[in-house]
Amino acid sequence: MSRQLRAAAFTLAALFTAGYAAAQTPSADELVAKNLAARGGVDKLKGLASARLVGNLSVQGMEMPLTILTKRPNKMKQEMSMQGQKIIQAFDGETVWAVNPLMGSAAPRVVEGPAADVVKNQSLFDGPLVGYKDRGDTLEVVGPAEVGGAKTWKLKLTRKDGKSMLIFLDAETGLERQWTATMEQNGLTMEIETTMADFQATEGIMVARSIRTMMGSQQMAAITFTTVEFNVPIEDSEFVMPK
């Protein structure tokens, strides 16, 4: 009888623990709502039509000025200067293109494949969490995780094309700490980590002023933004590949 009582007590304890853990785990929609509130609120975010971010990019010990232009819903242009020459990467909503004289040609070229997918995903004006259901994506809470010593909630966003990324939201503030995605290139699978830090408010909108990209254990790039402007006039032609 005592053995049966102990078994029953163990079962009840296990059920209670599982139920408590489930009660403590927020839903994906709750985490998204907290993230949007932390960033400044849905109304303020929806009131943004464009942005210009100016800063510095560090790549393999080299520093270069960087300007990023974005426009709703998914237009983006990155322009940097190196050795007196402009390097451009852009998306006009349909075509990803680039200019890189250091690769042997100053002519604009269309970018396709995995590299283009990365740029398209970066070009979502409001980020990957806003409107994910409307895009046909799914979002699930994987569980708690630690990023840079901070407690976070780990979410898995799966796009309708089947590709996925991990998003880590700070458990206290609700702001993004890290994105993790994989990219297939030349038969190899590479994991890319993008870490955000030093969030500061601009017109009531929280923006990460420090972004670091890692591939494996190697830092690929680090960006520090010095200026952030919203609702600046930007013509659509700014994002179109020159002919």
C-alpha cells in the first residue's frame, strides 16, 4: 500500500511540476506583444514609413562608414565606403542587387540564392515578428535560454517556405538579444548569429545601436550606429538597381 501511495504522490508531483512549468511559459503571442511594447508600441511602429541609420562597420579589422536606408514595407539599401569606393547591397522589394568594385567590377549585379534570401529577410521593415501570421509564418516558444549572461526566451520562426530562424527575446525587457539562422552555400551549412545590444530610444522607438554578426566562433562584422532618423523622405528609385 505504501508503495502505491508513493507512486501516486510521485505522479501528482510530476503533473503539478509540468502544469506549473506550462503556466510559467508565456505564449508566442504574449512574447511578441511584450516585444512590440518594449520597442515603443504598435502605434508608433506602424507610424514609421522610413528610416536612415548612419554608423561605422568593422570587418576584419577594417573600419568603414555605413549608411542604411529602409522603407516600408520591405525596401532596404546598405552603402559603405572602402578605399575610396562605394560598396552597395540593396533590395527594391523584388530584386536583390549589389555593387562591389573590390570584387573586380563596379557594375551592379543581381544577387540570387541564399545570399539574396538573407537580404530579403533583413529588409522586413518591422522585423520578423510583426505580421508573421499574415505572411503565413509560424512561431513557437522553444523555452528559456541564456544569451550573453542574460535570461531570454527562445522562439522558432518558421517561414512558409520551410526555412526557420531562432529569435531570442530578453526575458526582462522583451527586446531582441539575438537572431540565429542557417545559410546553405557551396554545399555547406553555416550558422549565422546576429547579436543586438545598446538599445537607445529615438522618437520613442528603441533601436539597437550595436550589432555583431558571428559565423561559428568567428566575428564577421560589427556595426555601431551613431545616428538614427525616422520618416525621412526617400524615393523608391533609391532602392532600384541602376541600368
